[in-house]
Amino acid sequence: MNRRRKGAAGTDEDNSLVSPFVKYLLFLFNFIFWIIALVMISIGVYARMMKHAEAALACLSVDPAMMLLVIGVLMFFLTFCGCVGSLRENICLLQTFCICLTVIFLLQLTAGILGFIFSDKARDRVTEIINKAIVHYRDDIDLQNLIDFGQKEFDCCGAVTYTDWSKNMYFNCKTDNPSRERCSVPFSCCILSKDKLVINTMCGMGVQDLEYVQAGDHIHTNGCIDKLVDWIHSNLFILGGVALGLAIPQLVGILLSQILINQIKDQIENQNYYIQHRSDPWS
């Protein structure tokens, strides 16, 4: 009798239904993203403390520093639930992790579908953001570098056309504009020739006064929106791979957590069965 009871009590360790592989794989998965979340929070806090040009950042829909902070805090909370839940075999924390991750995945999927369906509205929104960024071009060095990088990378100028730079107070073509850059565009709009040893950094001066064809001899006249759309169309497979790369870790996390939850529930049912029947070895 005593030997039988001892065997029943020893089933917790000897006959555990929870797979150590699944348990520690889920922990490692969450621990890696927990570290990434801490890095994102640190960068977000640092960027927020060092950034003073609030007016310039107002042109963006979301402050990049705040976006890093929000995503980092959300990841920290989720991965904490996943780490502790997997180690402690806590169903409540694991279910919180699984449900939140599922909701986030569905929201991302919905946003992607809506962005594809309402692509025209998305394009108008991006155009509006770029035009606001042009207005604040000289207000913040980081925003200026970002715009210059985009125009050099895509060989474009302005949102829709190069004359969009007239929205900026320094490049505005009004006759009463005292700026030395009146009716000009930034150097990042210029067509750079690899044969020239000396680069003319003033190549964008006064080009808004020129005809479209004449301006095209000095700068890129096409807007960045059309270039961006063309780039997306020509890199659909790469973008699809990136989207898949973002989706796979989420699906793996959902799958592992659900497997572990089911194993823990089976283990609890198994333990309850032995507790109920160990007093009566013949039942």
C-alpha cells in the first residue's frame, strides 16, 4: 500500500507530461525578445531626452522615440509573461502571452489588408507627411538628414514634384523672401555625375525658376512618392519576406505557448486523478 502511494506521489517528477524542450525553448524565445525590448526602451529614452526640436517632429504622425518606447514596453510586458509563465508553468501568464500575441498578429494582418485596399488614401497620407517634413526641413538636423537620405536613395525631389520645396520658408519663391536659398532645392535633389572630380553643392540654386525640362538637367524632378511606389512594386518579394520574417516569430510564440498550456493542463488533470484515487488503490 505504502509503495503504491509513493509511486503515485512520485509521478510528478517521473512521469511529467510537460516537455522540457518546449518549456525551455519558449523561455529562450521570450528571453531573446526581452533583451531586444530593453534595448528599444533604452534607445527610446535616450532619443527622447536628447531631442529638443518638438516642432520638427510634429510633422510626423508618431514621434519615433515614443514609438520605440511604446513598442519596447509592450514587448517587455509580453516577453516577461512568456519567460515567467514558461519557467513557472503558470497557465494565467502563458494565456496572457498567447492571447496578446494573437491580437497583435491579427491587428498587423488587418492593417496590411486595409493598407492594400485603401492604397490611395495611404498614398495621400504619406504625401501629407512628406510635405509637412519639407516645411520643417531646417528645424531639426535629424529630420533634415532623413529627408536628404531619402532623396539621394530614390533619386527624387519633393513629395510629388521638385516645386514642393516652395512650401519651405527658406526655399519659397515669393519675391519678398530674403533667404539666399530662395527658389532653390536642397543639394540632395541634385543629379550627381561620377565623372566630375569637384561636386557643385550649389547645383540646386534657383532651379524652381527654371522650366521643368531645364530643371531636369540639374536636379531630379520626379517626386519621392512615385519613386517610392515604383520601389515597392519592384521589391514585393523582399517586402513579403520581411513581413513573413515578422510573422513567423509571432506564430512560433503562439504555437509554443499553446502547446505548453495544453501540456500543463494535462499534467494538472493527471495529478488530480492520482490525488483522488491514491486513497483507494482498487478504484
